[in-house]
Amino acid sequence: MIKRLPQGQLLLVMLCATFAINVGSAGLTTKAISGKHFVVSGISSVAGFHMLRNASGHIIKLDGSATKMLNWLSQFYHFTYSVFQINATAIDSSPNQPGLISYLLRKEIDMIISLSPTQSRLSFLDFSHPTLYVPVSFLIPLPDSSVKVEAVVKPFEPKVWLALILAIPCVILALSLLNRHADFFLGYGNTPRMKKEPRWGHTSFYVFGLLLNQGGSHLYGKSLSFYCLGGAWCIATFVIVNAYNSTLISHVTLPKKEPLIKSIYDLRNRPDVHLVTDRNMNTDAVLSAAGTGFLKFLGDRLRDYPKSRCNATKHCVELVKSGSHVYSSGVNSFLYGAIREDYKATGQCNLQLERENFMNLQISWALPKQSQHLKYLNHGIMKMREAGLVDLWNKNFQPDTRECLLNEKASKINKRIIKQLELENLVGSFVVLAIGLLVSLIIFVGEVIIFYRFSHRGTADK
């Protein structure tokens, strides 16, 4: 009969057993791969793998988060490695250019760093556990925040303005007629004493005074209907004015133009916007290999546009800055780097990063099919993940682009940004004021002409 251990002792036994298994497995895997030499390669600057070259093109140094992982694995398993000296710019082979995978298949290299699995690649390559999961993101040109003359009329749609234009003369006419005929219809006086003309000026000042949120507007009348109509206009203008003021600030501070696209799905209805990416890189391979769904649609867009595949990142960035192009590499750190380099070169923020959630790109390390080293590589990657090293290195080597990220929080920037209304934000109001001054000047000139005509006529009659 088995004696049941107390809960505390059982937990201690389980911890000791787990520790013994981990130590034993680590020792076995270390001995199995210890002392071996691996030849590795990859595409520079993709997913944290940076190869620095000298003037002759010789690789002299490795850097990036993937290099940190490689160094950790070499120390954990006690193996050595060297970099395959080739200036490859493509991953998959083409009729005119051998890709990096072809060297792996010929066993000239043992491992490719940072590669995305695709259906075609899985048939002849083995992939490790992912070292990075990234949502597919894209770069768009920064929306133009130019002068917004029309911002004054933006808060209301045309139907609202039309209703307001029609309501103003109707209210003025109704108030004037009610005030003029109150004596006769309500018995407040005799008909001969009734004024011959409606009081247009007084009611007009009241109607426009409330609408323009000006003080000093009063009603002088005798009938209850007159005051009821005036009170109704007061309530209506209270709602209209407050709605206008609360909405106006959004239109004078937000950029005039909308982003080129708000989602990658907008490309379905925007044939004038073209998708560009790096030739033969991860995104190009994934989209080109897609056979169904939205990914196939994006792959067809790449095939239909001659400039869709760039030979260098800077060419894609220049296309984005020219307008009507969006750039996707599938790796956020790659896009951050493009923003950073453009900011350093121009001193301005010309690009904006848009994140998309329709697909997460998996970045792994590739080995030849049925490689005996795959299980050791997976074991080491899991060890790094458990220790939090993978996320730490990926974050540390992400380019700093806080100056150009519009959605960064002020707490992360460590400085307080105060948004002030600039002159260009209020140009619309000054345009309205200038038009009012011009109309007033024209009316004043007309009044002077009419005054001099009647004054000379009166002198001639005498």
C-alpha cells in the first residue's frame, strides 16, 4: 500500500524531479551538439539580423537581436559558428539569381537566420520554433496638415446649413409681424396708432445676436405668442451654437487630409494606391505564394504593378513619399528602421506606421529537411523564451522612432507636448472676417452715394 505524502513534501519532490530532468536534458543536448561548427547566413537587416560589411563587401561584424540569440545558443551548446561570405539579396531563387535557400540545399551553409515559413518552403526546409511574431504593418505618407480655410463650415453638413439659412428669415419675418400687429389683433390699441412698418431692425438684431452668441439682445413686445416664438429661437440657437463650437475644434486641429488608407483592406476599393515591398523578401514570398483569400489578392496586386518589388528599402520609401504607395515588409522593426533613416536624412517626419491585424507573420530559423539539429535549436529557443530573453532583445534592438510615431503616449516620450492652435488653424475664421469687412465696405460706399444723391435733390427743390 502506497503511503500518501503531505502536500508540502509532494511539491518539493516535484520541484526536485523537474530540476533533475531539466539538468539532465540540458547535459544530454549539450554533449550531443558540443564542439560542432555551423556556417550560418541570412539577409541583412531582416528581423534583427544585421551584417556589417567593409568597403570590399566582406562581413566583419554581426549585430541585432537574432545575433544575440545565436551567441546565447553557441554558449549554451558549446558550438562555434561562422558567417557564409556571400552578398545575397534574395531568399528564393529566380531564373537570373540564385537565392540564399539554394546554398542551404547544397549544404554550403547549415542554417538561415530569420526566415518566414511558406507552403512551398515547408516542402524542402525545416523551421524552428518562432523567434518573433509580428503583425503585418505598412508605411504610408504622413497626412498633410495644410491650411484649412473650409474648417469654419465643416462642423455642419450642407443640409444643416440650408435649414439654418431658411429658418433665419422666417423667424425674423414672424417676430416682426407679430410685434407689428399685436395692437390690432389682441386689442392693445387703436388701428390708426399702429405703426405702418414692421420692426425689422430690432428683431434682426435679436435673431442674429443669439445665433452669434452675443449679449445684449432683448425682446420688447406685448403678446404671449411673440415671446413664445422668441423663447423657441433662444433654445434652438443654444443647441446649434454649442454643437457648432464643440465640433469646430476637431476640424481646426486635425489634419486636413485623411490618411492615404486606414486599413490594408482599403486596397480593394483603391486601384490608384499601389502596394510595394522588398523583392524576394519575407512579405514578397508569403504574398506571392498565397493561393486563396485576401493574401492572394495582395499577391495579384504585386504582380500587376511593375514597381511593386523594390531592390532596396530606400526605393520603397521614396515611392511612399511620392504618394499613392504603401510599403509593407511584414516586420515592424524593419519599418521602424526605414522611418528612422528617413528622419535622420531629412530631419522631418514624412512617414507614418499603420498596424494591421489581419495576419501575424512568423519569423523562424531554417534548416535542411530532416536535420538532426532541429530539436536542439527548438530546445534552446524555448529556454530563451522562458527566460524572457527573446522579447528583451527584440525590444532593445527596435529603432527609436518616437519623434514620428503619432500614437505614442506622452509618458513614453518623457516630455510634455503642448498642442497650440496655429495661425493656419484659424485661417478660415479670418477669411470670413475679411469677407464681412469687404461687404461692409461695399454697403458703406452705397450708403454714401445714396446720401449725397438725396441731399443734392433736396437742395435743388428749395
